[in-house]
Amino acid sequence: MTFRHSKVSISPYIYTTAISHFAKGPFMCMILNYPAIVGCFEYFQYFCTMDELYYDAIDLLKKMISTPSFSREEHEVADLIESQMNNWGLGPMRHGNNVWCITGHDSSKPTLMLNSHIDTVSVAKGWQRDPFAATETEDGRIYGLGSNDAGASVVSLLATFRHLAESDQSYNLIFLASCEEEVSGKNGIEATLPLLPRIDMAIVGEPTSMQPAIAEKGLMVLDGTVKGIAGHAAREEGENAIYNAIDVIEALRSINFERRSSLLGPIKVSVTQIEAGQQHNVIPDLCKIVVDVRTTDAYSNLETLDLLRKAAGEKCALVPRSTRLTPSSISPTHPLVKRLEILGKQAFGSPTLSDQALMPFPSLKIGPGDSARSHSADEYIDTWEIRDAIQTYITLLDGCNIN
Ligand SMILES: [Zn+2]
């Protein structure tokens, strides 16, 4: 056993389980002789491996936090992860600031991808601590930018990959640490997926308190232009584009979508920006609006866009900046979802967006930490959350079928 991280104690569960296993060992040996000794040895080995994985994960997380990795500036942290993977003999591959490793590929097996992101948002106002110091408190709390979102997921999934890669599984396995997630950038997962083997299923690490999000809302941002006719404000002339926009905004606000997602609830439409007018005495002939639309699996993004255009009417042109961030979901009867249910986990629909939106295959979002701590001052992760995540991922995935 290695104790390189003396501040963290072994969880009482593992300790008592290990002790009781050892206590049973000699007795079982008397009855079953050899197999019990082997079983005892194997258990002990596994126990050691879990500790190794855990301490390595904590070490790597601290290094990641100390390496600023704002979106589109992830080069250094990608270097760090790549060199760590090399040290562990994982044979990393890289495209830009995306780094991945693959177990031996068998084309007759389905492929599971473990993915999380290495970029962070910028430093929020109100930090009381150094966001890059990776300080750990006496009670095992690590503060730092990206500790919760999504460094803890990256290191826990990488630990899981290392464990699963040691034995034969019914699936091929890929671990991908991707960049530009926080900005849905084009050089992140979208650029990397075409370079990977065909993927059948993904586990996406994001802070969900290790509860599985089996559906996630998509996003469309629409630029709206509402026309009018210019005129002098003193005379009865022109057609005020702002007044026309009021009608459009009211129509968008009260739109009623017939279908409703059972997991994600209604589609959320919010007008979030408005701009019009040049000077006080001119009736404006143009009013621009921006509409934020959180889409669900009840409609495709294109269907949603079509309904919004109909509601907005002829006076408003609605142009999407992109329709590529689609809602995603996985069947509640999928074997992995069922297995999580047995582990006492509660499936839910997530309102926040992740790289799942860019994955054209089923995916499940689950990871250590709390979504409410993301993008906020004094972001932290508790070390027990990382140990729990590694154990849960391994229990979920070791020896399971993913189809
Ligand atoms: Zn995230």
C-alpha cells in the first residue's frame, strides 16, 4: 500500500470490508483451501489499486488547478495531462488541446467513451482564496478554479479508465479530455470526434453529485430583427419598430408548445437583449432582439425554430446563430441507467448544457461535485467526492454491457 497522501484517511467502509475479508481468509482456507487464498490476495490487490488511483487522481487535480486553463488557452493543461498519461503508459493521442487514450480496439465490440473537459471559465468576482493555489483544508476540501467543473470529473474518469483497461471488458474504451467546452468551441469535442473510432455510448463527467442526468436541454440563440418605417416623432408618420417588437416579444413569451418532454419539462424561451433607436425624435425602423431558447427532446431544434418563427409572425426575422447544440437523452431502460437505479441513484433531466449537445450517440451525464458550485467564487471539491466517484464509476462499468 502507498500512503503518499497522509491527510486523507481510508474510508471506514473499505477498512472494515478489508479487515473482515482478511478475518474470513484463514477460516475459508480451511474449507476451500487454495481459492480462498487467491480470493484474499486478489481483493488485497484491488484495494491497493483503488488507493493508488485515488491518490494519483488527487495529485493530478491539484496540478490541473495550478495550471490556468481558460477556454481556448488550454495548451499547458493539455501538456500536463498528456505527459501524465505517458507516465502511466496509456499511449495518449492529441489533436490541438484535446487528449485521449484508447484500449486495444476490437471492431466486434461496442465502444464506450469517458469524457470531460479541461477548460475553465474566467475567475468570477468575489474569490476570497487564490483560485490557482489548489489549497486543501484539514478536512479534505480542495479549493480552486475548475476543481468542481470539471477537474474532479476528469481525474475520476481517468482513474476509472486506468482500472477498466486492466481487464477485458465487453466494450472498447476511450478516455477523452476535451477543450473549449465552456464556450462550445469548434476546436473541442466537435473537432475530435471524427478522429476517434465509432462511439456507441458516452459517460460525460460534469458535477451532478453523482446522480445521472439522462436528458439535457439543448440551446439555440436567435437574432431577431423587427422592421418598422422611419418617420418624424412629432408627426403622425412612420411605423414604430419598438411597438412591433412588443407584439413579437409578447408572442414569444406566451408561446405554447403542444408536446412536453417528460424529463426536461417545457422548452424555455427568453428574450434577453433588445436594441433600437438612434435619437429621440426619430420613429425607429428597426428593433433588434436576442432570444435564448433552451430546447428539449420533445422537438428537434429545427422544429422548435419553425414554431418560434410562426409565433413571431411576418414582421420579425429570426435567424439562429447555430442549431448544432441539440437536446440529448438516453432511454430510462438503458442497462447503465438500470444499473445506476440499483445503486440507489436518481435519474433526472438537466437544464444546463454540456458537450453532450455535440454527441450524435446516447450519453449519460454523471460526475462528482455540485452544479451550483460551478462558475462561482471559491469553487471547491471535497476529496471524498472523488473517491466516491471513482468507486461508483467502476462499480457501474466494470463487467457491464453498454448496449
Ligand atoms: Zn462543465
